[in-house]
Amino acid sequence: MSKRILAGFIAAAAAVGGIFFLIAGCASAGGAGGGKEVVVYQENFESYGGGWRPRGDASISVVSGPANSGDKSLYVTNRSKTHHGAIYPFTALKPGQTYRIAAWVMFNDDSAAAQTVNISVQQVVEGQGEVYINIGGDRLPKGEWIYLEGEYTVPRSRYESEVGVYFESQYKSDENTLPSDLFSFYVDDIVITRLPPLPPPEVETDIPALYEFFAKDFPLGAALENAGYLSPSSNYHSLIRHFNVLVLGNGMKQDAMQPSEGRFVWSQGDALTDFAAKNNKLVRGHTLVWHQQVPGWFFQGSGPGGLASKEQLYGRMEKHIKTVVGHYKGKINTWDVVNEVIDEDGSLRDNRYHQIVGSHEYIANAFRWAHEADPDALLCINDFSIEASSAKQDGFVNLIQTLLDEGVPVHVAGIQAHINLSWPTVADLRNTIRRLAALGVKVQITELDVSIYASGADSRRSIDRETLLEQAFKYRALFDMFREEAREGNLDMVVVWGLTDIESWLNNYPVRGRTDYPLFFGKDMKAKPAYWVMVDPSRMPIQLKRIDATRADHRITNIQDAAWNLVSPRVIADKQGNRYGWFKVMWDDNSIYAMVHAENRDASGKVRFFIEPRNQKTEELSDAAFNREYSLSDAVSAGQGLTLLAAIPFEGKLEARVGFDLRLEYGDTLRSWNDFDNTQEKASLNYGTINLRNLPRVTYAKRGTVDLSARAARDLDPAWNAATPVPMTVQTMGYTEEGSRFRVMWDSSYLYVLAEVVDPVLDARSTIVHEQDTVEVFIDQNNGKTKIYEQDDGQYRVSFRNAASFNGGDSSRFKSRTMIIPGGYRVEMAMPLYAITPAAGALLGFDVQINDAANGARSGIRNWANDTNMGYQDTSDFGLLVLTQ
Ligand code: XIL
């Protein structure tokens, strides 16, 4: 979502015969700094002032015809990479100033139903080299002009501050770029506005301390980037009151504590422990043994290759640990004794300690030395990427078990929890906490942050309201779970890795300079929705729901139309979850169809629909927004309530996103689907969104139970005979053999899948499970089509050797078996249906995928439905599975 609240600057659009005109320019808005917005650049290509250049191989030209206003625009074509496009090297944008860069864009070739165009900025920045920042972007339905905007603050730099503003499509690596990704597009009505300076960041001192909300269940901590924050003169100081556990982000690591042999530096740790004692806070000590931020001398010595010998290393470790732990005896609640000693594949990390010692003995010794120095301190083994089940998690668990079996004093398993909006699911993290607690150790979340990026490959972007809300709800779901696990005695402490988004380490990791927004307090130091969702949900902005509308291939004239059977109902409920009804949506070229069921039988009620054709979420309604009223007296009575069909006149395009809300009205009593404040007549800020989409691929599952244990794998249960094989024809990546197919069945507790894979050469050489010959099943039990995995979503993966791995879902009751068959292999899986009550007619999001490996790497992916290769985190492109009798 690139569209923001346009305070003062209202880009109103009027639809005239499908072409949209920018009819209002800009007005000034006094910011808190008292400044004004000033337009510094404007180009509508009618009397073109020049300056735009091709980026990469693209060709650009001013053309007549397609235009957002007037009759000319800039045409960008002949691109051979996704980041090719049109660029303008501005020298007029000044360091330290913030600009809003806005434009209208359109594509109209046959490459796809919708394409994404981004506004980006490139600049040489001191200390970072050339940076590329995606400041805004959106999906454009074919043939429609779409408004894009983003903000950029020009950094202060000693370099010539030339800022290249450019238009490109969504980044894809060369191997993954398809010809359709190199579509041509048009740009028009570019406006760059200088924004008044923001007031300096200032901490809110009158809001409740966050830790108090969890005090009954667990202490809540934060990492301080450095001990300077403890000083009342630091602007971070007044945020410390939100936490009752403190840890130094860097100040007690090996390089900080003992930079040269025998020279111990106590200043930072002492400052922390003194502050904590005076202010009644707990302290975590981070960390005694790590492979990073270790001074060079620690590993140097007389051994082979100039490495320390085992004796030398042990001597140094023992001295370091005993001196440091001894110095802080009685002042540290928990010590991270060893940090990150497990590798991705579950083996011991090949770090210097392991190279010198050759076994886990160095870990055991570290714990023993620490325990000798402070027998009352809790001793923790801490690691990352163990938050969901994986080979690494297995290795972590096995190591703890081994240490405990050997009598090593390990008291705490630390889960770092550097996570993101889509990974892991709350259920996966809960399972991890329980698995670790079952070992008999305490469990702590030690370095929590929730990145807005799913991986290092995501390009930098600015934050928008929708993402902030998504993050808030993720935090809320996590902390609800933490509270439950703490009450069960499974979780002991939660610590976040930083105070504000300003100083978070994620601004530079894993990508230097890629600004992130992972914490409770923002770049302005103010409490984010992630804070308010815990403290006072009534102060939370309303969450924006996003659903799909299915395209109908004929006019829908009644609620009995069979097309409705392939559309999932969406609940109409208030904030507290009280239900008032449900609705379904479809669309065609002339209408949006809604079937609304009101549980209240009051036929004097009304249903009002609110439509914002461009999905602008604005404080003032655009001229294009409209609402329509239908009377429930026209409804048919169905079940306990009334069901109404509405055909709302509307011209839509495939993949367009439309602002949408509906409201049940009974006199003064209003029940809205999205805007609980019922301000729809004034603002579209709280409308939900519908995506106009095609009907996805559909298949049907017969009812029947398959017994995966009764007979040998070679004898298929005759129950399978009732299911029709479904061919898998979608080639998502690389090459896979034709002919693979699957069958699917269901009963009251399981979904069963039998996949027969054509693959003459079987390969499980890679240690990465999805790079082995495997079959995956994706299930979205409530067909919610969400951008992130919810509790009902799961991905189940089984190799031809019957090794299973999971992402979400319920692995505890999962069953599978496999067999090698002529020309390939066969996989049978039983996946628990735990989030729905399965019944004939139910709709589930569903897909089956084959990962084909060759020479130890994935060489092809074949799917039944979804070719995006994003199914592991995004359920919106799954196919549809209909349960039948
Ligand atoms: C990070 C600090 O926050 C950064 O300031 C520093 O540059 C690198 O280390 N896992 C850990 C922490 O255990 O020590 C790391 O802290 C973040 C990842």
C-alpha cells in the first residue's frame, strides 16, 4: 500500500469514461514545525521541460495519447531488467529536507492483469555507498492510471547530493525474471513537494509503562544500544521505564569487556548493574562466549595456523568467564553463557572454539565456570533461527539434552526471536517454547523484534499505516501467547532488542542502511500501534481488512446462484467479536455483487455499501467515492435471519483494489464490517479493501477416511479409489516432469493427500529440505487468503524418504508415508483440520507442490494452482478445495 493519508494535499480523482484526471493540485498544510509544503518540481509532459533519462537499457519518450491529464505522458519501454526504467537526477533536493514524490502510472500491454511499478530513489550516501530505496509503489490493474507516492529525506552527506528519482518494476533477480516482468509503462503528472520539517523526536512521558501490563506473568526487558542511555541526559532515558529487565546490546560482549588480554573494562556493565539495583530492574548479561565481537587476541596463540591451543583457549575462557561473572556476582539475573553455537543444519557451529576444541566440551566448560563464579545466576544457551521447527531447532534441543544429561548447569534456553511479520507463525513459536520447556529448563525470549521485511532480498521501503497495524496485531498475538505460556510455567521472560526504531540493529542488518521498523517505539520515539494494542486497544487505529471478490462469468440475479458456492463468507462483527451477520462478494465488468446475511430479522433495517473506487484511504472523501442503500425489506428470510442480494453498479478491472465497507443500519444502531467508528460518510480511512480477482483453480474432495497405518505402504487403502486424480500442470520454476498428480479426501479430523510424482532421479543430497525431492501441501483452512500465515494456515512437506518438515499447521498429529514407485515416488499425508469443523460445502485454500532436486539443489517446482512461489508465507494465491459428500 503506497497511498497514505493525504493531509492537506488531496489528489482527488474523477472517473470519466474510465479515464481519470487529477483535478486538485496541492494546498499547503502547516506542520507542527509551522512550515509549508512547497512544490519544487512538476511535470505533466504537455510542454516537456526535459531531464528524464533511461535507466539501464530502457527507452523513454514523450508520447501523445495515453495520459493521466492532458494528452501526453512519458512512455518507458524496452526494459531488459526489472530495475530498468526512467530516471531524473535531481540536484535541487536539499540535504536534511523531506520530499513527497508523487506520480501517476499506467501499463497497458498484455503482460499480465496487473503489474507493480515502484518509485525509487538512488543516491551516494556517506558510509553506505550507492543506496537504492523503494519509497512507494503499487499494483496497477491493466489500463488504469494509478497514483503512487512516497517520501524521501535526503541524508546529510559530504558527497554531491544528487538524488536520482526513478520508476521501475518490482525487483526480481535475473534468473527469476520472466519476459512478462519487463512490461512497458507510462508515467504522468509527477509532483515533488518539499514537506515542512518534522518536530524533533520526543518521548511521551505520560503514557503507562509497558512492563506493568505483563508484570503478573513475566518481566519485560529491552536492550540498550549503549550504557549512555542510562544517563538522564540521554533522550532515550525516559523510555527505560517501560521495561523491568535491561541488557546491553553490545557493552558486555567479549570485545567490550576485555579488549586486550587482562584489561577488563567495567564501566558499561557497572553503570547498568548500578542503575538496575537503584531502579529495581533485572539484568541480563550478554554474552560470555560468542563467535562475533570477540577480540582478536582471544584465539591467537601457539597452535597450528597461529591459533590458540586448546589449553590456551580454555585458560582465557575460564579467566574471562570467572572474572566477569565473579565481578557481577549477585547482580545479574541471567547470563547468556554461550550465544549462537548451533549451525543451520543442527550441527555445532564451525566457530573458532569448535575448531580448537573439536567438541561441545567448550560449551559445557563455559557453563561450569560461570556456575562456579555465581551459583545463583541463571545460565542461558541462546540462539536464533530456532523459532519454528527445523534441523537447527533439533540440534539446539539435542545439545541442551546432552548438556543436561552430563549434569552441566544449563538453566535457560534463550530464543532470540529476530522474527518478521510472516515468520514464524505464533503457533510455531508456541510449539518451540513448549518443546524447550519440556526439557526441564526455563525459557526466555531474549532479543525479540518484528521486522517489516521477510528477508534480506526485500528492498528498503517506508512504513505505511497498514503495515504498522499488521505489526501491532502480530505483537498482540505473540504477547497473548507469551502470557498463556507464562501461566503454564513454560515462559520466564521476554526481552526486545532495542528501545526505538531509530537505533534498532535491523536498520543495518542484514542489509546496510535498509531502514526497519521492528519495535514498540517509532522513529519519532512515540508509542506505535504495537504498544497501544497491548496497553489500550481503544486507541488503536481500526484494522483494515482485505478480502478477495471473485469474478462471476454471468450476471448474478439471485442468492441461489451456484456461483456463490465457491465464495467464502466474511463475518460482520464488532471489535469485541459479537457477530451480526456475514457477506460474500463477487464482481463482473458492471457490478459488485454482495450477498449479505443479517442475523437480526428486523426487515425495517438497511444495508449501506461504501465504495472508494481507487481504494484511497483519505481523511476527506474523494469525489469518486459513493454509497448505496438497500432495504432489508427486500431480503429473503433464511435460517435465523435475512439474506439480501445487492448488485452495485461499478466498473472494475481485474486485480483492481477497491475501498469497500458495508453497514447494517437499524435506526441509530449501526453495525459496520470495517469502520467501527461509522465515519464512512466523511472519510475512507477505515474502509476495508476488496481485490477484484478471478476464480482460482478449483478441485473437490470426497468424504472418506484413509488409514495410513493399517497396511503396508505398497498397498494403497482402497478408500483412495473414491478420489479422482488431479493433474498438476503449473510449472512454477525450472523443469519438472509431466504427469504428476494428486488425490484428496477428507473426514471430520483430517485432510488426506496422495501425490504420485513422476521423477526418475531421486535426490536428497541437500541439507535444505525444500532442495530435496519433496511434496508440499498448503492448506488455508478458513480460505482467508491472508498475506501472512495465520493459525489456521499450514505447509506440510515430505521427502521421498518420508522426512517431514513443517511451517505452521499442526505437526503433532500429522501422519505420512512414502514409497518409491516405477519412474518416481508416492507420498501419502494426513493433515489435521483443527481450525474448522469440516463439512460438505466448506471451502479451503489449497495447493500441492513438487520440489524437484538435481545435483543437491532445487531444479524445478511444479504446482497444482499457485505459481508465485510465495505460498510459504502468503496464502492469497492458493487454489480452492471444496469438500463434498
Ligand atoms: C547486535 C547489536 O545490536 C549491534 O549493535 C551490533 O552491531 C551487532 O550485534 N544476535 C545477538 C546480538 O545475539 O548480540 C546481536 O546484537 C544481534 C543478533
